[in-house]
Amino acid sequence: MITTRLTRLTAALALGLTVAACGSTENPVFNLIKQLPQTLTQRDAKPQPITQEQIAAGLAATDKPISLITLETRKGQALMLEIERNRGYQSFATSSRQVVTIREGFMTSSRGLGGDLMSSEEDDLLALIQARKVGDVRYVQRHLTVDNQTTVRNYLCIAKPDEEAPSQLGPILEGERVVTVYCKDEPTYFTNSFIVDRHGNIRVARQWMGPDLGYLVAQHLRY
């Protein structure tokens, strides 16, 4: 059922992009969409930034939620469509079944990217981020090793609103604040950043997903 739904959504997106580019001899937008899944998994992939025109075409092609996902270490980007929603968790996927699961703007797991974040315990951290308050909480990540063993890391995280935003997050709009989260479980340290509006909605998230994936940036174009 999910595969069928994803196929239909991808077809709708492709059709919309084709129509948007009608009249030209070449459709680079449609070609890019077909290549996007590979840019996320190939470690030597060349950067293929998505333009505002391409984003607009994607949004016009479907009324489904869309997120722009950037994998910093592999310099790949993808417009991911929502394929499932369950109890506040949204699963966004490419046509090749790379999946990122997002809860209220916070990335909680991934599949098909290699070195995936299998699950996390983010309740307390998410609440702190949405409240845009200073505080410290515990945050748990679980990864699957090459020999199918689950590793669990229990981080102490400190949230600090109004810290300086990384350039990857983009502009800060009126009513929005940057919340920076510093996490450690020695010897591992990382810093996550979020743009949060006055209603507690996470508009952009930059999160460390694990030692293999590194940082993912999720720009939520439509919830």
C-alpha cells in the first residue's frame, strides 16, 4: 500500500514538474528529481543544489507535505514527499525508498541512507526546543552496526535559544528564534540547531544523525 502510494505521489510530482517546464527542449527539473535518491546514498556524489524554481514546481505538483532534505557529508539534496503519518510521526521518502521520519519538525529516524538512525527518544528534548527555553535533558539515539548489533547512546543535551544560526538554516523570519542544542556522551559531541516560530513549530532543523550519516538539514516546506 505504501509503495503504491509513493509511486503515485512521485508520478504526480514528476507530471507537475514536466508541465512546469513545458515548452523547453530539455527538462532539467525532471531529470534532477529522478537523480535525487542517488545523491543521498553516493558518498562521492557531486553537489546538486535545488533551486527555488524547482521547489515551487514541486509544491505546485502536489498538496502533500514536502521537506527539502540535505545530507551535508555527501552534499546531496532531495525533495521528500510524505508517504505516511502515524501518531504525530511523518515519514518522508524519495522514489527509491530512502526515508526520513519527522516528528513535529524534529528528525527521529532514517532508512536507506546507510548508517541509519534506527530510533530515538526525543520527548523531553523536543518539548524544550518547541518552548524555546534554556534547559538540559537526556536524548537517546540507536544505530544498527554492520554486524546487526544495536548501539545505544545516551546524551546530555543543553538547549540555548537565540544562539547564532548556522548558514545552512537560512534566513530568520519575524517571530522566529534559533534554538541551539549542545549534546555530549563522551567521546562524542555534536551541536544541533533549529529555527522555531512563535507557535513552537520547527521550520528548519539541522541535526546530527550518527557517525556515518553526519548532519542532515530538513527544511519543512509544507507540513
